[in-house]
Amino acid sequence: MARNQYAVIGLGRFGTSIARRLHEAGQEVLGIDINEESVENAEPYVTDSAIADSTEEKALKSLGITNFDCVIVAIGDDIQSSILTVMLLKNLGIKKIIAKATSKRHGQVLETIGVDWVIYPERDMGERVANQLLSPNMLNYIELSKDYNLEEIILPKKMVGKNLRELDIRARFKVSVIAIIRSGDIIISPSPDELLQNEDILVTIGNRNDLAKFSNLE
Ligand code: ADP
């Protein structure tokens, strides 16, 4: 994996989780927070850290923020600081900015000033939990558009030992199987003759409602 440089501004629970995961994956992460204690707590999970107020242009410049590929603004409750920080980053020409929103309004403002990816952690997690309850066989999903998802679905028991040709999943359920995950290995574009095995995970694409029906099969 290519080594990228990330800066995470705001080392609360959300910011620290992002920094930690990126750091574990071998990426270079600079953690920034106005609060000394937050910086200290996050230190084991970042490559470098700094105590700084991200609403001050001088502070951001002296940290060399313009050298980073991606900056994540994880300031939550202090909406004013979040917006000011994003505006400064935009003016400094940062290529990719990701920011956390705590409300719909906050998110709309962030989008208007050009944040590339606005994240609503609580809303998104709530949706995830509900989707998991509605489709217990669905392990993971990515929203491709308003109506279409890519989903990892545990193979329904009654399909074990059959092949994709006889199951005719695309015609019967309007769901396309693009890969099979079997014991940790991935079979990309599986052949129609591939025999499906117990505990196979199907990587599927389709309309969200069609996928929901498919993932509720026994
Ligand atoms: P979480 O819910 O993820 O814990 P918080 O809103 O509690 O989020 O945390 C946001 C972090 O952002 C805090 O650690 C806070 O000190 C930091 N923060 C707030 N304003 C600034 C700022 N102007 N510059 C840098 N860090 C800031």
C-alpha cells in the first residue's frame, strides 16, 4: 500500500479512531489538537503530534499542513472552529478534506465550502445498525448511489452445493454476484459453474430493496 500523509485535526474519540487505524496500516499521521491532554492521549496512535489551534493560519502553516495529501477535520461540537478550520484549509489549497458534521446544517455548510467528504458519524452508525438488524446475513455494505449498494452477504443455506448457473441469481433476484469470499480468499468474477460452499460470502451489487430480499433468504 502506498504511504500517504494524513493530518487529523481534533483528537476526540472520532479523530483518534481514524488516526489509530491509519497509523496501524503504516500510514504517516500527524495529530493536532488545541488541548494538551487530547494530544497526549493520542500520542501512541500517531506518527507526530502537535498542540495547536487550527483556526490560526500561522499555526497550520508552521506545521507544514500544505504537504499533506488529506486532512481530516474531526472537531465536533465547536461548529465555528470546524468551519473556520475548513475554510483555512481550502484557502491553503489542501487537495482532500474530510470533515465530521454534528448536524444537518453543519454538514450543509461544510459541503458548501467544498469539503470532499462530510461524515455524520452518529447518523451513519444508526443507519448501519438498523440495516444490520433488517438483514442479518449482510456483513458489510457500501452505498454506490441513492438506490444501489455493494453488499457482502452470507450464502443462503439452501444455495449450498449449487452453482451460479442453476441458481440464476441475476434473473431471479436482480442481484449480481461479482465475487465470492471463501475462507479468506477472494474469487473475482466467479464462473457460472462454480459450486457454492457453506459459509461462502457473496459480494453482490444491486438495488437496495432487491439485496434486502436476497439477504433475508433462509
Ligand atoms: P468526539 O465526539 O469525537 O470525542 P469532540 O468534539 O469531543 O469529538 O472532540 C473534538 C476535539 O477537537 C477535542 O479534542 C477538541 O480539543 C478539539 N478541538 C476543538 N477546537 C479545536 C481547534 N480550534 N483546534 C484544534 N483542535 C480543536
